[in-house]
Amino acid sequence: MKNLIGFCVFFFLSVQLFATHIRGGEITYRRITGYNYEATVSLYVEANTMVPPELVDPFRWGDGSSEVFKLSSETLLPGGILRKRVYIGYHTYQGSGIFNLSLTDYNRVGQINNIKGGASSNTPFYIESELIINPFNLDKNDSPVLTNPPLDNACFNAIFEHNPGAVDKDGDSLSYELIACRGKVGEDIGYVFPSQINPGPNNIIVMDPVTGTVHWESPQKLGLYSIAFRITEYRNGVKVGSLVRDMQIEVGTCNNRVPTIDPLPDTCVLANNEVTRQIRVNDPDGDRVFLSVFGRPFLHSIPPARFDTATKVFSWTPGCDQVLLPPEKITIRAEDSKARPMTDYSTFSITTIAPAVPNVTLVQRTNGVQVSWGASPCSQATCYKIYRNTAKTSFSNGPCQTGPDPADQLIGEVGKINNFLDTTFNYQFQACYRVVACFANGALSQVSQQVCTEPTSTILKASVFQTGVTNGADSVMWTKPWFKAIDTTSARPPYEVRLYSKSFAGKGLAQNDIKGDAMSLVFQRVYNQYYTVDTTFIHNNIDTQDSLYVYRAELYSNGNLVGATPNGSTTFLTAVPNDRENLLTWVSKRPWANRVYYIQTRQSSATAWSNLASIQAATGGDAGTSYLDTMLTNGTSYCYRVIGIGMLSSTNQVFPLTFNVSQEVCSTPKDLSAPCEPAFSVTPFCEQEYNEINWDNTIVQCNADIKEWRLFYTPTENGEFTLLKSFSPSENHYIHKPENRSIAGCYVMGTVDFNGNESTIKRDMSSCVDNCPAYILPNVFTPNGDGLNDLFVPFPYHGVQSIDAKIYNRWGKLLYETTDPDLKWDGKAGGKLVPDGVYFYTVEVNKITLKGIVSETLKGTVTLFSEPKKD
């Protein structure tokens, strides 16, 4: 019995001795091999408190097993307030799954404001981490490591910031969120967030989900506070684990202001190139400021990042192993030298980019284009992506640019080899290639320089030889392929030329509508000698009057396609008549630029063509495609054709000038233009209930053939205009008195000429007026039968559609109601005259306005006197 009493006393004293010492902590883990893991419990305890040599409570591995960890190490932290105690254990899991690693300890410190109002010493302390073992991906995954201790000082009624300094050596993306502190096995302990202690607009606490910085603005009560937050890891957008830290903030009084760090922009750097940043900090109190910088590059990079405390310069030379999709985050901590220091945090990111693939070359072969390149400067590249464009572009790598030109098309991907055969190459187009290195984590290198094929052949001429519906003809000419641009070892006879064509209805045709798909074969011939290969063709018996034709030529060597031209079309001319003018427009699609167009004309009765005008192109550009022929005679037919002259050059040869003639088209000018709308004004007369419209009927050039003026009207600002009245050319005035006694409405003037051309109604040229509604009731009436003021009626009103009137006695009894705007109450209720006195009314007045019917409620009183009728 004595021994039992002694044991109880010893246990009681031990609990008292070891109690209330935990300030914060977290659980981290790392994978050793396979399903073998190491877990580390880091507890931050008060330095002057005795702590047992092992965890009092068992550590739970999340698979139903638990054990008590022994103390592995203990460190007194700077400032002498905290000791960091580390407990390490090892465990082998039986397979994949999601495991909740957790620890409950009953030695949380007391007097925490936001846990049970300060009675926190008997409240359990709880931390956990989530370990995810993926059966489909057993890649190594370790939890983040937190480099800043979980205790910080804050000043009363001042901004506070803290950052845990999380570093993930696997390069995973981290996301942060504040959560409630928990108790035994994660139970609710009635926790409230610090912002709920003396809450108000100046008491807000948040955590940046990207940088992990806690911002509290600002503590409203002195003392201790606990907060907890979860850090979640993501790899390629998939959650791979998380951990929870529980920490403390001690709020005290201080005459101090926060130092400020000048923000640094996010940056990008090519692998194996140094990036440096000068860190600048200002303390408004002039205190000495201690800077520290932390992030993954300091712990898991070879060489590691450096921070020179004397010069305040951060520097880092990331290698190719740092080419990661998530940027590396660098966090700066500035702490002043006061007894209760103030801190500021700032974060910037560094993205490491793989340099471009070097030495891209190509060789054109009969079976495709062979693209080759040098190995990526980063040996970690696992593949190469090949992109193609049909034209040279000016795209270049920006400071943070990776991957291809958005206009490039991905045509293939290979592993760690340095060549690719493009068998989908189309000889009729130029092909330009770029190569991008790719990495296992999804990162891309900068894009390589662009290299392009040389054209093998081209259309030189697509000209209308004769205009006709059934007997039209086109003259087509093309070049032979240049064998020095392709692999000549297999370019052998026999040779075969194929010419393809497709027609398009010319009326309303746009250049982008001219496409070379589904073309028909119109010419085919086989040759034994290359020098005898034809390069011209007359396409007879076609409709050149109403149709445009696009052409493509192909050359085959011993059955293999060795050259094809880009598509080239004839020029289609359209003439649109108008008043004393013809508007000429033309369209074509060709592989050359027309430096000049000559517009030729003749009257339909003449045979000789004469030059009307020419349109020159700017240097290196294409000439315009329209011309307005003016000062013509209405009713006379004029005929036109357009001749385009162009030149196409390449690195191999300069093609001769190409002359391409459009079809002939005739057009007769006539007046198709509507006359001008007159300037007009609208003057409202509210009392008289009409609008006066006046307009300028002065005859100007565009109104010379006017037949009549037209006035359009709508009663609302967004309503449909309808014809109100037509007027002769000499009239310029009209009085509009609407039947509904509402002058609200919008007016617009139009015109019609003797050729029937009518101007378009333009809402933005309308003129609107609104009603000035008035509805006023008298405050007395005398229903005594003398014929004077016998009815309760409004004064003369206007702009009112309807009403909803109700009249009550002083006890709220409804005596009379009507929707007649004239109201007409004779002072009776139930057929009997009511007693003299004051009566109450409410009248909902529906007013007519430009915006439609608008309601207004009138409330008031009317006094009734029923004096007897005098003889």
C-alpha cells in the first residue's frame, strides 16, 4: 500500500512537472525505400520546463499501429525561449493507401486567449500529416520541411506577419490554408480564430494560399494566441500529401513599427545562368534589421543558393535539374532589433528554363523532310517535340517564354533521338520547323530557331485568256521543280505532270474562300526527258465570266511526287454601279505579290482598251484591290479589266514578271444613292399638348432629286419607328398633336428621291421629347348640389394614362375607388353623403413617358364641406 501511494504521488508530481510546455509543432515524413517511411515529430517547448525523454502519448501511423517515440535530439533556439525536441520513428506499410499520421499530447501551454478563454492548459495538443502512397506511382515523395520556428511576437494593434518557411525538396507545389486548432485525436476544442477576440473591422487574419505568409491586422488583445494551418502538396495538379502545424503568437505592447522589404518581381533564368537580386529593406524607426532568406534552392540545389548578409545580395545558379514546372519560391524575412521585434515577409519566384535546342537543320527528300538537331543542353530532356508552320514568322523567345510559337502546329514527338522524318510535308507549301525539348515533369525548353524548306515549284501565271460563259479560257504557267532543293539521287524518269483546277462562283467571293481542296485533274502527261516537261496550259471551254479558277501543278518522278506548286488563282473582277460611278473590286489568291494593278476601260461599243488608272503597292507589299471610277454618265455602259503585275523571289532564283488579266466586266452607272436626311428640330408644348417639328428643306446636291420628306415617330425611346406623315419638297413644318394627349416620343426625318431611293432610318439621328406629366388634386370640395365644386376632381392634367385612386375615412375604411383619371368623387359612400370632415386618399398615377409608363403614388387629404344649397 505504501508503494502504491508513493507511485501515485510520483505520477502526480511528474504530470505537474511536465505539464503545459508545448508551444507548437508538426509531423514530417520521408520515404526511405519501397513502403518504408521515416516520421519526425518536431515539438517546440518552453526552454525552462522539464520534458520527459520520450513522447508521453503514442504516435499513430494511420494504419492502426502506434508507438511511443524516444527523443532523438534537442536544440535551444536563439533567444533562449524555445527548445526544439525531435522524435524519430520508422515504419513499414503493407501497401498503398492514404494514412493519417497523428500525435495527441496533453501538455499544451496555458493562458491562450483563443482556446477556452485562456483555460488551455488542460486542452490536448494535436498535429497530423497526410501520407499518400499511390499504387500507380511509387515515386519518392517527402513532406515539406518548415524552416521557421512556430513561435513569433506581435505588437498590440499593429500589423503582424509570419511565414513558416516551407521547403519541398521534391519541387511540389504548396498550398496554404488556416484551420482550427484541434484536440484529442482531432476533436473540436471550441477553438476561435484570433480575429474573433475583440472582433471588428481592424481585426482580420488571413494566410496567403500561394506564399504561406500569415497576415494579421491587427491584434486587439494582449497575450498568447494559437493558430494552425495546413500545407498541401500538389504534383502535376494532383494532391500527394499534407501536413498541419500548430503554432503560437505572443502579443505584447511595443513602441515599434514594422520594417518593410522592397518587393522583388518574379523572374526567369536559363539553366546554368546566375540570377542575382539586391534585397532592400527600410525600417521606419531606424532600427537595425536582420535579414534571412530561405527556400528550396538553399537546401536541395547543387550549387546551393547564397545570401550575402553584408551586401544583402541573393544569388543562385540553377542547373538543368531545376527545370521544374512549379517556380521556386524564395521568401525573405526582415526582423528589427527591438526587444519585441517586428517582422516583414516578402516572396518572389524563380522559374528555371531549359535553353533552346541548337543546330536545327533539314533535308528535303522524295518521301518527306528530314529534320535534325543537336542534343538539348539539358541532358535531363526525355523527348523532343517537332512543330511546323507554313510560313516564316518573327516569333522569338521572351524572358519567360517556353514552348512553341502559338501559330506552330505539333506534327511529331520523339524520344532521346535527334532527327524526325516529316512524311506529311505538302510540296505546294513552304514548311518551317522548330524543335522544343520536353521533360518528364511536363516542362518545355525554349523553342529553337526556325528553319524552312525552299520552294520546289510555283504557279507563275493564272490569267483569263478569253471571257465567256461556255467558251472562256485561262492561260496557266508554272515552273519545274528545282532538283537541287530536294534529294536528287531518286529523281529519275519517267516524269509526269498533273494540273488540277477548281472553280468558284465569283459573285461575293472573298480571298479566304478560295481553297485548293477537292480539285479536279484537267491536264496530265508523261515525259521521258526532264527538259521536255510542259510548264504551260490553256484551259478551254470554261465559264470565265462568272467564275474564278484556282490551279495547282504537280510533278512526279518515277511515280513519286517530287514537286508541287502552291495554289494560284485567276483574278475575278466585280463592278457595282452607283450614281455616276462604278466601284471596281477584285479578288485572287496567288503565291506572289502584285506590285501594281493597271485598270483598263472602254465603252461597251468600243474595241480598244485604254489605261484608266494604276494602283502601286508599298515597298515589299501587295497593291490594293479596289478602285472607284467617277464622273460617269448615268445610263452609259462602261467595260473594265484589271491587269496585275507581280514578282516572286526566293533564295534560288527570281521569277520573271507575271502578267495576269482578269475577266472583262461591264457596268452601267445609275442613281442608287438615297438623298440626304434634313436637319430638323422638335419643340414641345406641354400645356397645349403638341410638338412642333421644323426641318431645313434647302436643296443641296444630295437632295437635288428629292421627291418627298418623310417623318417617322415612336412614342417610346426604344420603340419601332413608323411613318407618321409624308411631305412635299417645299414643306418644312408640322404640328403633331397625339390623340392620347401625350407628347412623349422620338422623331426622325427621312427622304425619298424620284428613283425610289429611300434614306435609312437612323436612330442615332432621332430627336426625342418627354412629357411633363401633371396631376394635382385640390384639398377641399363642397358636394352641396350648387353646381360649383361638387366633385372631387383633379386640376387640368396631361401626360396621364390612368390612375388607381382610393379614399378612406379617418378610421381607414375604404369609401370610394376608381381608375378614371377624372376621379369624380361626389362625397358619397354607399349612396349616402358622408359627414363633413377630412378624408384621406392614395392615388397611383400612371404617367406616360419616353421610357414607357412610370408610376407615382400621391398621398394626401381632402376636406369635405356639405353646406346646404342656397335658394
